[in-house]
Amino acid sequence: MDSIKITTIDEVLYHVASKELVVFSLEDGYGYIEQKGNKIIINIQPKYGSSTTSSGNRGLLRKTFKNLNALEFYVIPSLTVGTRKLTVLDRIADFLKSN
């Protein structure tokens, strides 16, 4: 699978407007950016625990992108979003985060 490295916010906006997922790696998980209608969705999935989803408009993504400039962004053609079942470790992690 070939990936396309993204370095600018304009490239991110182009790819999400083209209905592609822009993915990024985090220290303890991963995240992705997608567009649904006029909303930009940012989903962060830690290694253990439930994911966090934020949504906003293109302007908000531009502001957020400045704070995420240390991350590397990629597009992998034909990549789709999947779901995974919560495990016991995920529930424990969620419990510990909430306390």
C-alpha cells in the first residue's frame, strides 16, 4: 500500500474534500480526519480506551492544524473507517481516565 505524505493544511483540506481519510500516528494510538457533509471530523483512537471525536468547520481545522504541526499526516488511497469492539482493557482504561 502506497501512502501520500501531507505537509500543508491545503493538502489536508483537498484530500478530505475528495472523501479520503487523512491519518496520523500518535504516541499511544492514531487519529484520522475526514469530511462528512460540511463538517470536518477528527477522530483520535488511543491504543486502549474509547475514541474521541471532534467536529467543526474548515476554519477550525486550519487553527487546529497549527497545533498539530509536529505530527506526520498521510493519505492511503482506498482506506476506510472500521470499528472495533471494546475490550475489557478498553473499559478499564476508560474507567481509569474518568477517575
